[in-house]
Amino acid sequence: MIDASGAVGLKHWQGRLSRQKSEKWIEDIIEQVRNNQLKIPEDSAAYVIAWHRDLDGQLLNKHTAAVELINIIRPIVAIARYITFAALALYEHPECQQKLPNSEENEYYEWFVQEVRRFYPFFPFTAAIVRQDFDWQGYHFSQGRKVLLDLYGTNHDPQIWENPEAFEPERFRHWNGSQFNFIPQGGGDYYTNHRCAGEWITIKVMKVTLNFLTQALEYNLPEQNLAISLSKMPTIPKSGFVISNVRYKL
């Protein structure tokens, strides 16, 4: 579902089919939980969603419950690409790794994670349909027109970012926090606009993972192809990010 989300043609429809199959699979799990055929922890997401009731006191229909459960699983799979890019950034910029302290609460972790999200390509754009005619900065947007917001291009725009093709976490030391110049997961406000509501969880997960990779583990990087294709989005290094001889630090 993630790999085909930015594709067109056959691959796009394969992604849709994968979603349908996943929803059917999770619907069966929801039904098994409700029929006590499958015993799972009561504090698990599957249990909570299976037994959640709406404002009228009714259980969610099976399909809605399945979609809500997938909405928890799918983003974790999606941001695994950001985790991969974070590991790649550590390898490509070892001088940055030396600046990461023991605690992920340190501000440098925030800068590093934000620069990973700005620098590396995750998703090319978000799409929307104009609800009503309006004009903006000399452009007319007519009702029904499809519009694309260029995420990667905005995050690499030299009019916004100084030296945008350089990996420099320190640039976020003085970032103004704008909702419109840094948009790896959509622009605007996530309450009312087309911005991912899980962005803040993504940042936290990346910071914790960075701390684990740098403070708890040692590993080797075997020879592999770490090239990134910008003709494929969402993209990932050609070989993924393969590590070997993994060991805990003493």
C-alpha cells in the first residue's frame, strides 16, 4: 500500500488491491475478537477498536473498525522509510553522529530529525480538489480543479532554504516554525488543513530510534547500493539499509 501510493497505472491498482485484501484480513480479526475466537490483550489496539462504541452506544461496523486499526499499522510501516533515511544520514554524515548526546530530549536530536525529513525524499506531493473558485497571487483556481502541493520541491527551494542540497541540522536552530515552508508531511495546520496528524509521533519515533542506533548499538555496513532514485516516490535506497554484525554497546 505504501510503495504504490505515489504510482500510476498498474502498480497503483495493485496498491488498491492490497488495501482491499488488508481490510478483509483485519475485518476477519475484528470478527474473531468479538466472537471470542481470538484472545488478545485488552490494552491492545485491536481489542480497543473492536469493542469501541460510537455516541449512540453501537459497535463500529466491521469495515470501519478494520480501517481504523489499519490506520494505526500503516503509518508505522510508512515512517519506517524515515527511519531508514535517518540511519543513512548517520552513515553519510558521521560528523553529525558525534554531536548526538545520550538523551533524545537534547535539541540536536530535533534538528537532526527535522533535517532528515527536509533533505531526504519521502513523498512527492499531496493532492486536493478545489471546492470553490478563488484567486491567489495572480492564479485562478476554479472549482473542481485538481491541485498538487509539491512537498519535496518546497523543502528544497533555494528561495526558502539556504544551501538546500546540503545536510545541515543546525539550520533548524533558528527555524521560525512556519506551517508552510517546511512541509514533509503536508502544509498548514493538521486540525483543519492537509497535514498529517501523525507528524509529531513521527518525530518522536525517529528521535527514539536515533538514540537507540547511536547509543545502544554497534554494527557494520556491508557493501551495498545506497543510491536513491528520485523517479520513484515514495523512494528508499536501492538496497534498503542493510547492517551486519549487530551488537549492543557494553
